[in-house]
Amino acid sequence: MDQSQNQNLEIEKFVHLAQKGDQEAFAKIYDIFVDQIYRYVYYRVQGADVEDIVETVFLKVWENIRQYKPQKKSFSAWLFRIAHNLVVDHYRAYKDKIFDELSSDLPDQSRQHNPIRSAQSSFDNLVLKKALVKVKKQYREIILHKFINELSNSEIAEILGKSEGSLRILQFRALKALRKELEEMGINY
């Protein structure tokens, strides 16, 4: 059994316990997914709203965990669907606002204390965030799941309701569109 299968079994065990009201099991679920959900929301929503949405995601998960059925989809797919729906709700609520400005308060993902690397990482995150805003929503979803949250193609296909074959094609197109946006910004990687 590979590491991914072991982790999925562990997650399903925690979910089963959380469905019975075990708060410690839910805390472990939170610890496993909070960084991924934060990154997913961060690259889609403005500044201060990110933490509120992430908090709401886990509140909704806790409130509705008994409705989760492992036979229908993986827990991560179910969780990301909740996060996606809350992001959509957020934009519906603020549809009249203009989101041209991007926040420069980027989280430090590196956890290193090298100021040069930290500055470069912050710059890279800001550039990526600006470029992602310009690509199609579907492409942005794929890039966030694959390269920011490092999900497998099968997990992404399940989350987005696509076949793995069509996902690979979309992933290629998404990367091509992102490269074009970065080049238009004067960035060549």
C-alpha cells in the first residue's frame, strides 16, 4: 500500500470517528487539510476574507460531517467542494465590488528565515496570484489543486467532476495560459 492510500485510510478513520462526535479526530482532519484549504482560498479571494472563509469551511464540515458518504466521493473532494461553494458564495455576496487590487500580505510558505529567499518567495507568490486572476476560472482551479495543493490527478478529476484524460488536456492548456499571462507581465520562467 502506498503512502497516499495509507493517508486516505487514516483520513477515513478520522472522518468515521468525527461523524460520531469525536472532536479530537476532527482536529486531526483540520490539521491535515487546513493548509491546503487556506492556499485554495487564498489564491481565489482577497485579503482578510480568506481566514473567515477557511474558518467557515471547517465549521460547515463539522456541522455536516454526518452527511458525508465515503461511497460517493473521497473526503478531500467533499471538503474542496464545500470550500469552492463558499468562495462562490463570497463572490455572489460581493459581486458589485471591483477586485482589481491584490493584497501584498502574502503568507510565508517556506518557513525559512532567509530574508532573500523570503522576499523572492513573496514576489513569486504575488506574481503568480496576479497571473492566476487573469486565466480562466477552470484553469485556475486546476493549477491551484495540482501545483499549489499538490493533489493527484485522480483527486482533482473527482473534485471537478472530470475524467483523468480530459483533466490532463485541461492541465496542459492551463499551464499554457498561465505561461502566456506571465510572459505578458514580463516574467519568463
